[in-house]
Amino acid sequence: MRSEFVAAVRRFNRTVTQRVGALDDEYMASGRPLAQARLLWEISPDGAEVAALRARLGLDSGYLSRLLRALENDGLVTVGPADQPGGDARVRAAALTGAGQAEWAKLDERSDEFASAILAPLTEPHRERLVAAMAQVERLLIASMVVIEPCPPGDPRARACVRAYARDINRRFDGGFDPALSNPVHDEELIPPAGVFLLATLNSEPVGCGAVKLHPDAPAEIKRVWVADTVRGLGIGRRILRDLERYAGERGWTTVRLDTNRNLTEAIAMYHAAGYQEIEPYNNEHFAHHWFEKKLDGPGQPGEQPPQRTSSRRESRRDP
């Protein structure tokens, strides 16, 4: 990782934490620190399941419990079984009390005032530049929060992604998509050592997937690369593709190939940009119009080197 990139991110983090008041004992004069105020906001007047709050905010169970307890002790929140007909009694949910809803409304009003205070000193052109830059930073930060890792193809999240993939291509293919006409992909083909299924998640929610089949004595085959609309345009598909290539390369495969439909223009552009070359058909896939192949550079290729972990001793000698 380039050192100037790391330094720039650290400068940005210091500026933002100071400007938004993250260092203050009380966030926006609310009488409570930022973490409690943010949690109160996320619970909202609609309430929220505790597991969803934990995933959305990226908090461990112990810390979240302490934050909820503090809000409960202040009479702002109640925590109990989720009110769902026929639901699991073990699922817990947080709800705002009357006092909690009043404080939430104040927090909402102060948040508008605080945002206006950030914009007020700037000229209109600079406000437009700042808002546009914030939107871009937000999208890129969301991209950096997406986790891609192996997942059993029978996992409910993997199943949900494959169903979403099928719905998406059914909408886009000429005449729709009938799985019965497509070459099957069996679960056992996507379980190591036969292959792998990769799942992309954002705040523990599935937002993308991809798989590779490691054919004996034949090129590896990439299947089911899909990304949800909510994170498209953030490079997630390219990351999934790169990780699938790396997985095959690290296991000795020197070539990967895939097929795709002519209506998936974004995918075709991604494959061209990633170095794939169009080849003659290698299968009889009913819905395929294009067949691609790529030579891998060698074990562990292509892709970037994994980030190096910095020791805590070294970090202690530098500013945060």
C-alpha cells in the first residue's frame, strides 16, 4: 500500500473526527457521547432488532449491550422480545420510549442545524463541491466496507444471492431465464477442492456473489458473478472476479473461462477490461452468446498483495 495514501486517509480521519464532534464528551449538546446518540438515531421511532443494529453499526455484542443499557437506564429505550406474530422469542428488539422519541426528534433537528453550520461559511460553489465530494467519499467508503469471503453454496445467504441473480437475468434476458434450459451448477461443484462460492456482504447482508469450478485437466470456469443494484458501480464485481481468479491461480490453474449473455453489457465490458479474450464456444449453454478466456500470470495472480498489518508498538509512536 502506498504510504502517501495511508497518510492522506489518516489526515482525513483526523479532520472529520474533529469537525463532526466525535471527540466531544457530548455530541451536539445532546448530553451523551456520539456512540449513544448514533445508536438512538438508528433505533428510530420504528424500533430495530438488536442483531440488525449490531450488523448495521459494526459493533460487537458486548459494546452494543453496554450502549443499550445506558439508554435504558436513562429511560429512553426498552429492549425485549421482538413483537412478531409467530416469531422467534429469542429475537430481541429495541424500541424508543416516549422520552426516547422526544430526544430522537431533538437529535434530528440538531443534526440539520449542525449540517447547516458546516455549509454556512462556504460559498455556494464550495458547498456544491463539498456535497458532491461527500457523496463520492460515502460511496467509496461503502465499497471498502464490503467483505468478500468463501461461503457454503447451501448457506441461506448464498441461496438468496443466487435467487436474486436469477431474478436479475430473468428481467434482462430476451425471453426471460428458465433454469431448466441452462447448464446446471451443482453445490458439490462449488465446495473445495472442486471449487468455491464467494459471498459479498455489506453489514452482514449479502450484496453479491461469484463462483469458480476447478475442472480437472481443463480451465477453471467462473459462474454466477452478480452484484446487487445497491452497490453497483463500486467495483465489487471486479473484486469478486479478481478473487475468483486468484483462488484458481493459487491452486495451480493457469486459465479461466466463462460464458455470458449479450444483454449483460456491463459484465461484458468488465471482462474486456479485466483482460479476457473472446473465444469459440466451449459449451452448449442455452443463454450464452459470448465465451471468454483469460490466462493467469501464475500462483497468487492476478491481484494486489494483501495489506500488511502494522504492529501496535509502531502505531503507538505515531499520531492516530
